[in-house]
Amino acid sequence: MQKDYISIGFTYYQGAESGWFSYQTEVRRPAKPGSLDAAMASVGLPMFVVDLRSVPTGGPVYEWLKAVDQKRGGAPPAYMRIDALEAWDALFHIDQITPTQRAISPR
């Protein structure tokens, strides 16, 4: 991996994403227990980033992250198997998401 490149994963606990078009949104249920999304939400912060490169290769944090091997992905209610420590350099978590909004009204 290049030193200039950082791969960042994204998790969220609940909320509505933006669809392919601004009018297509779906409110998703909270992340299922045991998933990476739910594990990140259990930290109790509304938003945070974790540098996964700094996680030791043993101990409680390593074991905690290795124990969760599914994350929300794709069309609902899809979950995919993933090893966060292998997949990304960092992980960005937001507890509650909302669809994007236009910053400027169309004319």
C-alpha cells in the first residue's frame, strides 16, 4: 500500500441515506446487534474517526474489532462480511445520518 493513500471505511447506526436521486431515500432500522455498525455506535459518541493502523495486534481492542465481521452495505437489509482491520486504515462513524439537502435552490 502506498504511504500517501489512506483507505477510510464508513459506518452508521441509523437514519436515512440519500438514494440515487434526491427523492429516493429510505429510513433504515438501527444496525443489527453484532455488526460493526452497532459496535461503533456502542462507543456512545455521535461522530468519530478511529485510526485502525494504531490498533495493537492483540489485546481487547483488537479482539473486539475481530469479533464483528459484518457491516451494513448495499441495498437494505444487506450486510457484508468484512475484517475492518484488513480493509481500512481508518474508520469514520456517524451515529445518525440524514439525506443530503440542496445547498442552493434550483432556479
